[in-house]
Amino acid sequence: MSNRERAIRKLYEEQAGPLYSYVVRLLGGDRYRAEDVVQEALLRCWRTQDLASGRPLRPWLFRVARNLVVDDYRLRMSRPQEVDGNAWLDDLLTSPDEVDWLLSSMVLKEAFQHLSANHREALYETFFSGRSMREAGEVLGIPPGTVKSRVHHAVRALRLTMGAGAVPGANGANGAVGANDAAGRDSAGQHPSAA
């Protein structure tokens, strides 16, 4: 191994770690770009500096690395944003369309049919008509607390019917709700909020 090779190896061992940490901070945590900048700075040092002179190269390396980061930033700001070939596919897959809306409404309609008439009325007046619990109670002729209870049990039953899994706070050891309970009924088959 030649003296020049030993000098660049020593430079790398001494300066690469601190230089890399500095560049990562400059780039906001982008480690891949930081590796490129460190490599370019060390390559420029190897090409232009006298490694055997004994002169400290750390300030020069840090200045070159900073200049590379600034130049790269300016270059990125002066041209249009780069887009990889799959960006349009990601946008397409994440944006809801009419088919998703139609399928969701069909599933909701099917689940809605499993609710009792009282629960459907309470949900309709609160969610679909946009009324408060008090206003829905006035329209339905029942107390606001009863509306709140019916809405709670109806939403819980919808979640179970639509397969949303266990409902937090539901009866049972694993959060599962029994068949009678899923329809909002107590063990006697009566709706707990029936007036």
C-alpha cells in the first residue's frame, strides 16, 4: 500500500464519521444522500489536497460538504419536482372513487336492515339528519338520554354486523357480543332503551 493510499485511509477513518453526522443533520436525516455527499467530499479531498502535508483537512472537508449540500438544494429548487414511475399508481390507489363509495353504501344498507326500527330512527335523526340528541328526542318524542342509548347500541350493532371486529367495552371476555346483544337487545329480548 502506497503512502497516498495510507493517507486517504487514515483521513477516512478519522473524518468520515464526524463528517457523516454533520451532513445527516444538514440534510434533515436523509442518510442516503448524506453518504453520497461524504463520498464526494472525500473524493474531492483526495483529488485536490496534499494529504501528506500534515495540514488539518477537517475544516476544508466540512466546508466542501456544506457547499455540496447547498448546491444540491439549489439544484432541486430550480427544476421541477422529481416523480418516480409509480407515483400515479399510489395516488390512484389511495383516492376513493365512486365504486368504493357504492360498495360501502351497499354494505351499510345491508347492515342497517339488521337494526331494529327504534335504532334505525335514532341513527337517521342524529347522523343523517344532523340533529343533536336533544333535537332528535323532540322529533321522536323520547328523552335525549334514550336517543343517546339507542344510537350507541345501533352503532355497536352496525360495527359487529359489518365485521369491524370486537367493539371496545363490549360484553364477554374477548370483547365479543352475543347474538341477542348484537341486535341491541338484553337477555329477555327487549331493547334496553325501549320506552
